[in-house]
Amino acid sequence: MSGTAASPHDVPLSDRRAQDVPAHWLLARLGKKVLRPGGRQLTTRLVGMLPLRGADVVELAPGLGLTARLLLDAGPASYTGVEGDTDAAAIAAQSIGARGTIAVGDAKRTGLAGASCDVVLNEAMLTMNTNAHKGEILDEVSRILRPGGRYAVHELALVPDDIPLASAEDVRLSLVRSQKVNTRPLTTPEWQSLFAAHGFVVEQIVHAPMRLLHFRRLLADEGVRGTLRIAGNYLRDADVRRRVNTMRAAFQRNEKHIAAIAIVARKATASTPGSAGEAAIQETP
């Protein structure tokens, strides 16, 4: 997942005040390239769990195009990214060059033909949608997948599974305030139920700690040079520094109640209906 980071002036919403911009684009402005809850390691593991060689692959919200390069390196027959932000689409297109296609579109209405792909992947996107919109996205994924196709996601999960409703709402509101996006993570059983309700059989689940802004995770994700670049940009801009500190405090305050989750699910056929209880692999942090 290496590559040249987008210029701070190229990333989406680069003209917006630091206190107003969604967290992932603020971090991209600092030079952070890996913007996923479970970091580089979980993304790499998720990609490795998929049957990609010779497959037609669609990625929703490819962002800066880093995962796209991992998917392309696995030898698919085709790659299409569907990105809702025009600036992000331009960055992703530059990242992959002529190896694939980036289209501007909505994850709920991709414009792609029905039953036209074998694998769909998205990261840190479903969590930032309302529950109703999550369902619309899953329905669209089901529409474009061929029977038996795989849907893979890398998202946020609430932990433990029996977290009290009031605590879950407190976590959600804390993340919304600090990230400036409509963050709605689910517990693992809720993720499973959501997939099953929209025609998917959950096959594999993997968890990882959500340590996006921990120093060790920064080093693992960005390397020494990347971490130093991020640190320099952080120290130079007081407004960005205050906002990042707020985000870090929210993550630390809620650390025992949030985790990264990767899910691989299969589009069910008439003879193999989805079941929320069919996860073949479940690993915890």
C-alpha cells in the first residue's frame, strides 16, 4: 500500500476549515495515506481472503486508491472503482493509472450493470451511513454481484456484543462530534444480521484493534518517513493540531467500545439462503 501521498491541496475539502472537515480528509491533508480503522494489516488480510485472480472486481469509495493497487496486484480480470467525490476520484484514477477504471457515482446507485462482477469491496464507508442507507448499499451490491459473488468490508464495530444501548449511543455521538461524519458503527451480531437481511451469507469475520492514531500504528501504516511528514504537518498548523487532538481524545475515550471489523460474505442463491449465524471464522483482537 505504498505510493505517493496526495498533495494537501488536492485532497477533497482542502479549502474547508480544519474544525469542519470530515476526519478522514483532515488526516489525508496531513499526509496520512492509510485511513482505515484496522490499518494496513487488516486491509491486506481482507484482500488476501478474496478470490480475486481472474475476477471482475468493484471497489466502492476507493478514496486515495491504495487498496485499489492491492486488488489490482492480485490479478483480477477487471477493476472498477465507484467514488462519490470527484476530487477523490481524480486521485484514485491517478493512483491506478491505466490498470483499471474509476467512475464517479453513488454507492447506492452505482450505474453498473446487474450481475456484472464477482467481488465488491469497500472500507470505512458503510459505517458512515445511516442504517437505512446501509441497507440500500447492500441491495445495490447484491444487484451488481453475480450469484455466489463475494462482498468484503472493513468497518467499525461496537464492542462488546452486548454493549448497553445507552453506551452505544454515547460512543456514536462522541465519534460524530469528533469526526464530523454521521458515524454509525454496529455490533458484530448487528453487522451479521444486516448482511443476512439483504441476502448475504457471512463466511468470515476478523477483528482488529481500532488504533488509527496510535504511534505504533502510524509507524506500521505510514513508515518512518510518512510518520515524520505527518508529525511535521501536525506541528505547523495549530488549527489542525487542535482538531487531531480532539479526535485522538475521542478514540482513546471510546477505545474499549470500538474495534475494526473485516467481513467477507457470499451473495446467497435460492438454494443457500443467508443466515446471520453462518460465520465460518471469527477472530477477536
